[in-house]
Amino acid sequence: MDQRLTLRFRLLGILPLIFFLAQGIHYWRTNELGHMFWMCNIGNLMLGIGMLWGQPVLIRVAAIWLVPGLAIWYVYVVRPYGIVFSSTLAHLGGLVVAIFALQKVRVDKLAWVYAFGWYFIMQALSRLLTPAEMNVNVSRSVYPGWDQAFTSYWKFWLVLTLAVGASLWILGKLFSLLWPVGK
């Protein structure tokens, strides 16, 4: 555990855990618990655990993933379905806590690599543990609207994975410039 992280800072990790729990209650009520495996939901869980245990790597990975998650959430959830309170907490609240946490733990140059590795882990878990019709983390099929450009899921997945890798590298670089380790 990083000794520079105060008890007060670590206890703030309870907030993203509350956001995760709120999402869990929402999905339990709607009989859609598979949606808990989305990167943003798991990101809040990871952020909370990382803060409570004082683990900067977990905090960095969660924070990096919460940024693209916000855009994806807005396009694929808010615009078509509207705002759900627990989802707003998870996406906006989680990102606010993550940015606060990054200011404290800073960001090293390898954070994006860990975030990219986490992508592959979550892809595999989503494919194994969630219903195919939910297509959690785009682990099963081409997203509607993209099926005109991609005739095969695996071609789509390869392009998506390359785009994810580039995006994570850019975010990691940006965050390491904003909050470099050692300052």
C-alpha cells in the first residue's frame, strides 16, 4: 500500500463502491445483472478497491477506462434511453472521484498498458459470463449501426481493439502529462 495515501483519501473509495452498488440494485430490479460487467461499472468497483487498499495501479486503470466509458454511455445509453440516476452516479460520479484520485496517485507511463490488458480480461469475462444478447463490452457481436461497415465480428473486434489501444495510449499519455509520477 502506498503510504502517502491518507486514511481520508482511502475512505473516499467508498463512494465508487456505492455507485457500483446502486448500479447493481438497478440491474437486479430490471433483471439485467449481466450489465454489471460493463467496464464503467467494474471501473467503479476497481476504483473503490484501489482507493481503499491504496493501490495506484487499480486507480489508474479504472480512471483511464471511465473517460471513454462516459462518451460511450452518453451515445449508447443516455441519448436513446434517457438518464437513470444510478447510471449517472456511476459515470459522472465515478469520473469525478477518479480525477481527484489521479491528482493524488499520479500517472506513470505504463498505466495505459495495464488498462489495455484489463480490456482483454474484461472481454473474456464478458464473453464467458454474460448473456449473448447483452453484448457486454462488445464481446459477442458487431454493434448495431456498425454492421454496415463490418461483415464479420472478428474484423470489427480487431479494428475496435486497435482503436481501444490507441485511445488508451492517448489517455495514458495525457494523464501522465497532467499528473506525472514524482511531482
